[in-house]
Amino acid sequence: MRKNTRAVTAALLATAALTVAGCAAGGNGGDGGGSADAASCEPSGEDVTLTFTSWIPGIEDAVAMWNEENPDIQVEVQTGPSGNAGTYQNFFNQLEAGNAPDLGQIEYDALPNFRVQDGLENLAACEDVLAAQDQFLDWTWGQVTLGTEDEVYGVPQDQGPMGLFYRSDLFEENGIEVPTTWEEYRTAAEEIRELGGYITNFSQTDINQFAGFVWQAGGQWFANDGDQWTVDLTSDASMEVAEYWQGLIEDDLVATYPAWTDEWNNAYNSGEVWTWNSAVWGANSILSGAPDTSGNWSVALAPQWEAGGNAAGNWGGSSIAVFKGTDHLYEAAKFALWLNTSEEALTSLNTTAQIYPATEAGLELPVLKEGVEFYGGQAIYDVFAEAATQVSPDFVWGPTMTQTYADVSDGFKAAVSGSSTIPEALEAGEQSTIEAFQAASIPVAE
């Protein structure tokens, strides 16, 4: 699911104000220690009712299936706004007050924030969780282990492998080849601009889209060696991506409408903008935002930095985590695994919310093999199934992503206005992120 990336920085500051001790004392009566031990992941031996908070539309349907089949482990689902729109702050408040739900929806890029505040149970204590590792794509499992070998802080739910949505009718009518490399993409951008259109829209606020571009290029923004964090928004790969998009902006080869606005929708609906480099969930965004273009879109793998390459970035994705102090770690882990691995649950989640599974088997769901009328009958999920296998498992998110997104977004807006550049925005974002780490007493390499 798409994330609200322009969260208020105050949410970060409120989060940082929570001490590790405060979070450790939260939850539902746990001992406040570090990683859960093996003995803590044992059946309760009695009927259990779990509380679970999520913002996924229709997730109540999947929970109802579980409740019908498991009378001894009932789940009460609570819904709220998306994570950065308020639910994450509620989680931190609940952890501090000692009344957090047993389980919660947490996006991959937000997991480190909760981990650094000691707000999550280590699911590695549960044998069934460890045994399920092979069911998930390697890179999605890497997102919930946070780069460790013996810790698991959530069960992967969905993913956002990126591809290229494009107006196949316009490319064909004008004799323009669908680009397979970023060099070809720029050439196509020049041809499309001569025709009065734009190849795409550069988003000033979707910084996790840009992170997906860096991910594809082999870049890394954060690293954690177990003792301290490294912040590197200005790596060679990151700056290569930045300079590429800066060039497109300076040469007026991309539109710069604010994303998710009527202007943005109209640009795609009218044919002014021809492509969108987006994640699998973008299929529904185009369908709803550009209804007059039905049947004219197709999907291809993302352009590559080198001809013949096979790398993909990711934009989005969530996990189901268990909060520190739950009295029912075994039951919570069992439900989280069922929700994200069973065919009936995954089918329900895809039907109600277009959730794209994080499991190998989930990519083969019958519902994902059907042609999509809006995309000319193309079985578009086959493309994303291939892209999902091309995402590097090594990309790490930092523990202050709301602040990083907000600050880099400010820089991107300045770049679009001509008062700054994309590389300068990353340089400033790196420095402000290091300062945010220091303010929150998070160890960071100088």
C-alpha cells in the first residue's frame, strides 16, 4: 500500500522522547527485557483474545475467517489511519502507557523506529516463525530481521516491487520504443517532449519512490553494525540517481505536479504524462485516477542502469509485528503467520485491498494470474512477480524515516522550483538525519 511520506516531523520528536526504558515497560504486562526467550513463546493453555490494529481496507474479512476456524484464539481488529497519518504515534503512546495492542501493522521503513525504542517482541523465540522463513522472498524477510541473523521483528505481509506503467497506445502510435534502460528512458523523454507531453511526473513528496530508485541502483542509505548506525544518503549510487533526475528536471523533460492531486490525476488521464515508475499497487492508482484511459496502459519491467540488467527497486510494504509485553506471544505469532501465508487470507487481502503477498506461493495465487481489463487484458502481476525476485535483500531503513522523508522532500521541492538541486537535497537530508539521530541519542557514525 502507498505510504504517506510527508509526515509531520513532530511525530518523530515525540517518538524520540520515549526512552527505551519507557517502551520496555509498556505492552500488556511483559517484563520489559530485551529479546523474548524461548520459554515465552508457549501456548497459553486457555482461550485467548488478541487485539490487532491495522489500516488495511477489508482486513476484517480475513480476521473473520480466522475467528471462525480458531474459537480458542479470537482476534479483535481495530482500524485506524495509515501509519504515518496517526497510527504509529498512537502505537508509541500506547507502548508508553502500557496498553498497546498485541499486534500491529508496521511498514518496513518504520520497523527500525519501533525496534530502536524497544517496542517489539523478537519473534525468533517462536520456532514456527523461524521455520516459515523459506516461504518468504529473501528480501522481504530481510526487511523484518533488520540485518540481523537471530532476530525477527515482524511477519512480512506485502511488498511493492517496482515496474514501468506506460501508455502502450501512445508509444505505438508515435513509433517510440518502450525503454529498457534509463539511457533509453531519457531518449524517449526527449521524443515525447517534442510531441508536447512528458514521459513522467517527478514527485516532490514520494521520497520512498526515490529510495526505490536508489535501491535498484545498488545504493544504501543506512547500515547498522549492531553498535551504531551509518547514514549515507550521498553514496555513489544515490548521487548517480540524483543527477539523472536533476538532468530531466533542468531540461524540462518531466512534469512536476504535486502527487496524488487532481492536477496529477488529470495529467495521466489526459495523456499529458505517458509513464509512471511505480510499485505493484500503482495499478489501482492509475485505474482510479485516469479512468478515461482504460485499455491503453501496459506494464513492463523497470528500466535498467545497464543493458541486460535485472534489478528492481521496491516502494512500500508492511509487516505484522507483535508489541513488547504481550501475554500471548505464541498465539499472536500464530495468527500473524496465518494472515500472511495462508491462501485464503492472502486471497481475501488481495481482493479487498490489492495486497501483493510477500510469500513465494502468494505470487502464484490464481487471482493474480488473471488478465486485467484496464491494462488491455495483460496479466500484469506476472511482470511484478518477476520484478519481486530482482529486489536486493540488503536494503536497510533507518530509525527516523519520517524525519528523513520530510527533510528530503523539502529539498526536492526546492529543486523543482530551481532554488536547489536533488544532490543538494540529499546532502542536506543526510546532515539533518545525523542530527536527528544525535538528538534522539541513537549511536551514529561520524
